[in-house]
Amino acid sequence: MTANESHPPRLALWWLRHMCSVEHLEALTGDLIERFREGETRSWFWRQVWVAFAKSVLRETRRRWAFFPYAAAGTLAMLHMPESLPIPLSKGLHWSDLPWPISQAVFELSTPALVTLPMLSMLAAGLLIGRSFRWTYLFRTWIISLALIAINHYSVDLFPRLLRPIPGDPFHKVLIVPEVLQVLFLVCIFLVAAGLGCPMKKRTARPIGL
């Protein structure tokens, strides 16, 4: 056996150490390496890594279940938000008097800010059930959600081929990205925002067997 054959796949080992949230990770890693050096194949090592990763993802999903109702509610709110809401708001609060481009940003992001705010109640309910509620978690999640929505909104301009003009309305364009991908992207935005805004406390987990 050569030096390379006596060591497990580097990518699999990196994935196990950095992407698998398990208890006694070092012990598990050592056991897998020892079994590999005793004659197990590279494909066997990869299978064990994927099993550990799958169990880790399932456990983290159960632990962070409260994020999913929030992501679903936020996505539905974004898909059905009214387009005319910023106009009366801008007139009533005089946001249009702000210097450009701040006024433009406030005008375009005021609707997402308002329609996603009530959706935090879904996240709050889940956090209360899980006994991990913090007001700062809700505020951070809302701010991060708006930041990610803004990045998504303005980054589209960097890819003009994704936009198509509306017939008879040269001032507005629509995305040519399939709606399914747009929905999945919105879900990911809210899940990432909840994950960053709500640092869940780690619980004692069962060690993953081989």
C-alpha cells in the first residue's frame, strides 16, 4: 500500500470534520481512519461520511424546525406583496425628500420590510415553543432578511440577460428564471436569515455510529 492509499480521501475527511455536526467527532474520525487503514475502500469511507452528514442534517433540521414556518410565511408574503404600497408611504412619510440613492432604496425596500415584519410572529412562536426566544433574535433575523432581499433585488441588474421587457410596457421587466427556482431562492433567503439571526444553543447529541 502506497502512502496515498494509506490515507483516506482528503475531501471526504475535510467534509467530515467541517460539515458534520456530531458529538465525539474526533473519535468518530479516528475510528473511520483506522478502519480505512485496515483495508476498507475509499468508497466505503465516503459512504460513512455521507451517512454521518445525513444524520447531522436531520438532527439540525429537527433542532431548527422553527425556521421553516418563518421561511414559508416570508416567501408567501414576498410572492403576494402589493406593488402600490410604497407610493402612499413615501408621500405620507416624505421619504421621497431623502437624497438619492437613499430615497430610491427606501422606496423599493419599504414594501418587503413591511410585509415580512408580521411573518416574524411565526418564528417567535417556534422559538417560544423551543424555549429559545429572544427579541434580539427577531430583530437580527428581520434585518438580515431585508439585507439579503436587497442584495437579491439589486444583483439582478448585474445579469441583464435574466430580464425580459414586458410587451407594451418598456419601463418594467420580468425575470425569465423559472418560478420554482425563484420560490426556492426566497425560501433559502429566509432560512439563512433565521440561521444567522438565531444562534441556537447546541444540545447534547448522540454519537453517530459507523
